[in-house]
Amino acid sequence: MALHHIKTVAEQQEAIIGRIVTDSLSFAEHLGSQQPVIGYLQQPEQKKQRTELLSYIAGLDASNKYQAIYIMDMAGNVLFSTDSSLVGQNYEFRAYFKDALAGKSTMDVVIGGISNKFGYYFASPVKAKSGDIVGVVATKLNEGLIANALHPKGLNIEGDAMLVDKYGVVFQANRPELLFKSLGVLTPEAYRAVEDTKRFSGINIVSLQYDRVAEEIAGLREPKGLVLYNRLHDHDELIGVARIADTQFFIVITEVRQFFAQSAGNMEINIGLLVFMVSIVTVLALILLTTPLLRPLYSLRDTSLRMEKGNFAQQATVETGDEFGDVAKALNATMEQIKKTNGITEGKLWERAADFEKFKLAVESASDHIIITDVDGRILHANKAAEAITGYSHTEMIGSRPSLWGKQMSEEFYRNMWATIKDQRKVFYGEMTNQRKNGALYTAEVHIAPLLTDKGDLCGFVGIERDITAQKNADRAKTDFASVVSHQLRTPLAAISWYVEMLSNEDVGVVNEAQRKYLDRIHAASTRMVDLVGSLLSASHIDMGTPYVEPEPIPLPDIADSVIDELRRFVEKKHMTINRIYDPQLGQVDVDPNMMRVVFQNILSNAIKYTSENGLVTITLKREGENALITVSDTGYGIPADQQSRIFTKFFRADNARKKEPEGNGLGLYITKSIINNAQGTIGFTSEEGKGSEFRIFIPLAGIKKESESKQIPA
């Protein structure tokens, strides 16, 4: 305990003095880095005291902590000082100057050569921008700052406090008779070092016979406590030592062990008596105070226990008029609030139950197949329509996955579906083929939506299936009918065109102007019919999945130019301009030339047809990444915003297009999109009514895969 006490006193005293030392070293370093100081030492003319520099340095030392601040050149000559008596002096022999010249900020304690007074000195090198040292700046701390700080708390009247250097020489103490004595006997080397630096010139340094303490400080890093026998005074002493900051100076605290033991004993007796008296008073006070205090506490406890059991009828009856009464009122108010909340919650539960029953009734009454699953796809609920469509019972479906009646589509289809609903958390729309329990296949239109909590966390999915097998069969029948009718019409239409051509060429006799006029009309009508039949056949083959594709490497500009030449008479008739921009780096693309001709015919003919006279159509062909990009833009009528979503639908034509150009069948863009999709490409557009449209088609440079001969379009 005694050693811990003396070490703690030394630590506390070191912290106070160490802060003064650290601040002073930092101030010297700060001075050495200031441009006015550096500039002063680098000036070429004769250096002298400068008023502006005096003002600048005085501003930095606004609290007047330093008795003198001075600047020395590389030879140790004082060129500038806030104490003019130092100007012209030379301190190259001082240890603090030598250390600073070596690049180290340092502290030293010496007796001044001029003032003959003891002082604390701090020095730092002054460096130019190049890093070269150009001089030294030094400060002398005001007398009394450290002396006033050297008053350890908890030290008895016989105790001593000393500051010593690395040789053990005392340079500051609480008793004057200890000054400039050494802890132990100085070695000849130490005595010579003190003499050479002229730190304590003319003083005879005698030993205090603390030789062991002198030995301890030589390698001291952490504060330490010691017990030593003082031969001079014949008693044991407690000694605490600590290094001051990161310097070569130390604090030494001594205290007579006997006085410490007496003080500690007296303190223990006094503390014991005090504790005994306080204990008696406390017990009496508790007896007097707790009796009236416990009554309301018991009442509050009983009320809380009743609340815990759900009894909110009997309230707390505490009428003390103090804080306990306030707590009782708050407790009673809480009971009333809980009663109201319970009533509201109960009402909401009944409401929720009623809402759930309505939801359940709606789901069960729906004609569409509806299931609800968890995040892993396990079925939690299935309605009656799901049982009717799939053939599986409610019991068979619960806990299973939709693959019970699925697994008929490709792996890529299911990967895309799960990525949409689980990763992107978006609604999935599509058509898929499923299998009933009896083995029959059916086609379903599927909508699957993720179920999200209020925080956006995924908690499951809801899937709605509609059996569209009958609808698909009806569509297939219509497609088959259109295909058959179109095939049957091709022969008579070809015959009509052939006979009209013979009559127009006057192969069977002369034709007058009136007859030629009617023949032209018949030819135009038959041409439109041939185009319509061709479009219907193409659409039916697409719907049936039987388009025949024969890809070959071809340059897209050649097809585009060929189609533009075919449409030239329409362009010239409307005085339009066709602007062609072809990328020479595009190269050839593996596509079916006939299919690509249809694409260019549909896109370019639409652009020309739905653009007013003197309009502009621009076609751009270029390479973009791993795709060929076809862009066709016009300055035409545009597509109404509310009808743009239906533009690729079979037989659809926008309202403004029908008004301005009545002729048309609405199959061109449907066929174009189907061809591009078959080529693994994409088609999109932007349009603004009254300003024009731009269609963008991406086709993989790898080209279209060749389809088998079994899918050839019938003649």
C-alpha cells in the first residue's frame, strides 16, 4: 500500500509538470516551422532585431509564458531575441543548441551566463523548405511556472519533491537546501559533462546519499516506488520516481515511512469511527423512514400483481400527496389505457378475422387457379379451382411445390421466372404448359407476384393460373382456317393478275382508255389482295411455329438498298428524302435474306407511308457490340401514346394511321417482331404523335440458326 501511494504521488506530479514540458517543446517546434522565422534566417542582408518579427512572436506567446524567445544562426550566435540583452551572445556550447542543430527538439536546465539565474530552456531546429537546417529557435520558460507546479498532493510535512537531470543533479525542489545537490556521488565522467556544458558553473555539487535512486533513474521507463534506508537520518524512506514526459529529466518524491504509517493508522481509526457512527444513524433513519414509505409501496405492488393477472377493475388507492401518489395516478391511468387498448385490439382482431373470411371466400369463389406459397415455393394454400384444373386434391397440394403439375417447360424458362419473382421481386407474366394428374397437358396463362412485408422483405408468392387450352385451340383453329383460306385464294388471285396483265398488254385485242382505267383498278385491288394473303400466310406460319429459315452470310446494306429501290416510286411521288448511313465496319451477317427483306419492307414502307410529303426517312446500319443495329426514323405522323403498347399486336393499326392511310392490314409489325424474335434479336421504338417515330432493331452478329426442313412453309 505504501509503495503504491508514493508511486501514485510521483505519477500525479509528473502528469502536471510533463504537460508544461510537452507544451513548451511543441511551442518551440511550432516557432521553428513558421515562415517569418525561416525567412528571417534566410535573408541575405545583415540580420538585426525587426519590429514586425517582435510583434509576430509576441502574438504567438499571447499568454507570456516565456521570459525570452531568441533565434540563433548555425554558429550559435543570437541574432534576434525578445530579450535584447541576449542579442550578440553565443551559445554553441549549450547542449540544447547542439541537440537542435542535430535536428532534435530538446529541453535543458542551466544557470544563465548573463543573468546568473537558473532557467528552463527549450530549443528546436529551423528548417528550410528543402529540409536543410538554417538555424535554431530557443525559449526560456518564465520563472515560477514549474516551481509553482511542484507541490505534490498527499505528501506529509517531512516529505520532499525534487526534479533531477540524468546525472541525478537536483535543479528544482520544495526545499532550497536540496538544490544543486546530487542523488548519488557523481562519477568523473558525469562531473566533467556537467562542467563542459557550463550548466551549473561555479557550484560545488555534493551527494544526498540516494545512490540507489541515482542508479534506478538511469534506465527508468515506468514510474516506480522504492523503500530505502537513509543513513544520514537513520530511518526508512518511501521514494517514488518517474520520468518527465520523454526527456532526460525525472521527478523524485521522498517521504519518511514512519510518518506515513502513523498517518495511515490515524486515518484508519478515524474512518472506522466515522463508518460506525454513520451506520448507527443510517439504521435509525431507515427504521423511521421506511415504515410510512412501505405502505404505499405494498399497495402499488398488489395493484401491479392484479394487472399481471388481467384484473384491471380495482385501482391503486394511494393518497399520500407525494411522488407515490403520482405513481399511483399514473398506474391507474395506464390501467384505463390498457382497458381501452384491449377493447380496440379485440375489435381489430374481429375486423381482421372478418376481412380474412371475405378474402378466403373471394379466393375460393374465383374461377382462376390461385395458390399461395412460402419463399421456397412450398404451397400454403390452394383454392378449389386449383383442385379442379390440376386434378390434385387440397391435401396433395399443401406442402408440395407447383412442380407437382408443372415441369413441362425448359430449364431456361423456369430460371427466368425465378429470377423475376425472387431476385428482382417483380411480377412474372407468361404462358406455360402443365400436366394434369390424369396425364393430360393443358396451357395456362400465369401471373406470379412476390409477397412483401411493410419493410420490403420477401415472405412468399401468390400465383394465379388461367386454363387457356380452349382459347389456344380456338386460336389454332382460326390460324388453320386463315392458312387454308389464304392457300385457296392464292391460285385464283394469281389467275386474275395474269388475265389482267394479258388484257393490259392487249394480247387479246385493243383496250380503250376507259377499259384500261378499270383494268388498272382491278390490278391494284388484286395486288392488295395478294399482299394481304401473303401477310396472312406469314402470320399463320408464325403462329403455328413453322417459319422456314435458311440463313446465309449477306451484307445488310444490299437488302436495304434493294427494298429502297422497290419503294422509290412512292418516295418520288411524295417528294421525300431517304438518308442512308451505313457503317463500313458492319460486315456480313448470317440471316435469311427473304426474312430480312420482309423486315426492311415492313419498316421502310411504314416510314414512307406514314410520313407527309417532303418528309425525311433515315436508315442507319452499324455494329454495336456483338449486334447489328438497324435504325429507321421518320418525320411522320407518330403513334399516339395510349396506343403504343399495342403496336406489335396482330391486325392493330393506330387511329391516326387509319384516318390518313385507310389501306393496310395491321400485320406488318406483328410479322416483323416475330421474325426478329426468331433471330434471337430485339425490336423497340420511340414515337411522339405529330413528330415521328424511330424503330431500333438489334440482331446478333452470330446470325439466325437454321431451322429443319420439316418446318418449311407450304406452297
